[in-house]
Amino acid sequence: MIKKWLLPVAAIVVLFIVIAWMAGSFRSKTEPGLTVPEAIPALDTIAVRREIVQLNEPVPAGVGARQATTISSRTLARITNILVRAGDTVSKGQLLLELERSDLESRLQQATEQVRAVIARLTEARRNLARAEQLHQQGLIAAATLDEARANHDALTADLASAQQTVKEAQIAISFTEILSPIDGRVVERFAEPGDTASPGDKLLTLYNPNSMRIEAAVREGLALPLTLGQEIVVEIPVLERSLTARIEELVPAADPGSRSFMVKAQVDYDGQLLPGMYARMLVPAGAESLLLIPVDRIVQYGQLDIVWVYKEGQVERRFIRTGREARRGFLEVVSGLQENELILPPRSQQAR
């Protein structure tokens, strides 16, 4: 009977031993938590300070060009040649595009021949008028005949002026077949290719002047109204990881009724890396505030937790804190967990923040 129960009891005992081993009952235990660093001399401590900090509110913005233009044709004609592509640098007066001009040259030739014909007829009319005046003085012709000769001369004079104006119009139309750059700048995009038909008003090329870059942002009315022309303001270009100083050059004096925001435009110095359409942030002054600040290098981050080591009465205390925005370079706002003048020790190891 004893042997019958011995095997199940032994199996149960072994099972408990295995469970206890897996739970770590036979290994030395370490109390959970973070290791407190060894005592550090108080000379290495930094006191938490409260400072008056000028606050800036980041406003989404974009990079644009103050001097930009769209190239289009002033006449209906086929494109024969395009001399530039996107990204090319051009100078003012440089030939960009050529249009077919054979039809216009034919019109110019016709107008020129018309001028010659009118000149010949006018020459004859002048002679007839001179003879008519002489004969009228001699009493050989009636006054009506003289008036008719004078009217014919005046009509041909008007025809000559009209024909000469037609020649000028034809010459101007021919000049439209060569499209020149109106500014020194850079080609952004081209919308046509040789062989396409250019219609008046259709976009063919877009240009911008790299020396006229500016930052444009829609700023809420509470921040926009205190701004002034010429005021310097900081802008950030995230993709370039750079901060620039801009000068406000235009404040649109009307708000968008939907967003209640004003358009603010700030000019920046020439920078070859700035391109139209880039994302930027305009740091608009938002007043001053008294903040409790702590250096970033005194904070250790474990997951979502921020931890500092506080030196208090000769003891080192680990403390969890909640941080806010970066008030100035290298310093974070302390929302809770610390008080002014408490001493902070450097951690044994830090995680990049």
C-alpha cells in the first residue's frame, strides 16, 4: 500500500522543487530598482535654479522667394527650342525659349510691301496736289477738283501711317518669339517641350531669385500683433538642422477669417541650401515666464521615465521628475519632482537625450 502512494508523492515533490528552482528560490536575489551611485562630493552638485526665460512659440512656416516669376507666351505659336532645364541658373536678358516665327516674318514682309505701295501712291498724290494748286491759281480748274486732290493726298498720308504701324506691330510680334529671362535667378520647373504649342497665358517656365528667399508663416493674432517691421526673429530649418536669423519685412494687415491668423514674412540672408517650399519653423516671441531649469546632462532617461540623483543632507536620493520644454539650449523645464535650490548630482551613466 505504501509503495503504491510513494511514486505519486515523489513526483509531486520533484515538481515543487522544479517550480521553486524556476522561480529563482535557489539563487541570490537582487532588490529591484536602479543602483544608487556611490557618494559624490557635494562640489559636483548643481543647484536647481528658477530663471526668467524668454519663451518662443514655434509656428509652422515655409520657405519662399520674394522675387519669383512665371514665364508664358504672348502669342500663339509652336515652340521650336527650349534652352534651359529645371535647376539651371540664368541671368537677366538671357534667351530661354524660341517660338516659330515664319508666319510672323511673312506678315512683316507683307506689311513692308504695303508701306512701299502706299508711299508710291502718296508720291503721285503729292504731285497731283501740287499741279492742282497751280492750275487753281491760274483759274484753269474748279475748287472742287483741288479739294478732291487734297483729300486723296490726306487719305494716302493716313494709309501710310497705318501701314507703318502694322510694320511695327509685326516687328513686335516677332520679338515675342524670343522669350528672355526677366530676372537673375534659377529655373524651378519647365512645363513644355519643343514641338508643343504655346498659347498666351500658358505656363512654360517658372523662375525664382535665390537672393530673395524669405520665411512665410501664418501666425495667430495674439502673437502677430506685437511684431514689428525689421524685428529679428529666429527660424529653424529642420531638414538642414540649422537655425537662422530673419528680419520681418512684411506684416499683412488683414487676418484670415477662418484661422484668425496674420501672414508674417521674414527675409533671410542668402543661403544656397534654402529652396522654395522647404518646411521651416518660425520661433515667435511669446512673452517671458519664470521656469525651474535643470541641465539636460543631469537627467537619465529610462524608457518614458526621467530620473535625477538628488544630494540631500549627505545622502543620495533617486528621484523621478517630469520635464517640459527646452527653455534654452542645454536646459529643460522641470514641471514636477524638484524644488528650487535642491542639489543635483551627475549620474554614473547617461543616456543621450
